[in-house]
Amino acid sequence: MNDVDTKSRTKVKPKIERPRLHKVILFNDDFTPREFVVMVLKAEFGMNADQAQQVMITAHRRGACVVAVFTKDVAETKATRATDAGRKMGFPLLFGTEPEE
């Protein structure tokens, strides 16, 4: 008689953790023209004119505004590219990132 292992085996699936998301934040300054900010928001973040205008006005009134939420690498890339667009034109336009809570 053969001894056969009849115990059922439990398969353990590794828990896949979702990547932590990061916010892209637009910081207000008093020098970058509003029209330029709207242009950058449309170009870099795919916003339509109304959305870009609303984000720009919110940053202007509150000092900063969350533009969008992405994975860390995408958020950092978009923030850098948007900030660089302002620098190339001589504006102090600033976008930053921070982890979403």
C-alpha cells in the first residue's frame, strides 16, 4: 500500500501592492502670465481650456492647487517638464509633487 499525501495544499498568492500615488501641485507666483500657465496645463496635463483656467485660478487664489494624481515617476516627470517649460520662457513657474495620503 502506498502512502499518498492527501492533504490539500494551499496556494498563497503574493499580495500585490498598488503603487503609491503622488499629487502634482501648481504653486502660484506673481510673475508667470495666466495665459502661459493655462497653456502649460493644457499641453502637459491634457486639460481643456475650462479645466486649465479653473486650476490656474484656484492656485492663484489659494497659493497652490493639486493639478492631477499619478504614480510617482509620472508625477515627477510631468512636474519637471511643466516647470522647465516656464524656465525656458524666463518665468518662475513651479510645479511640485508630494505623496497622496
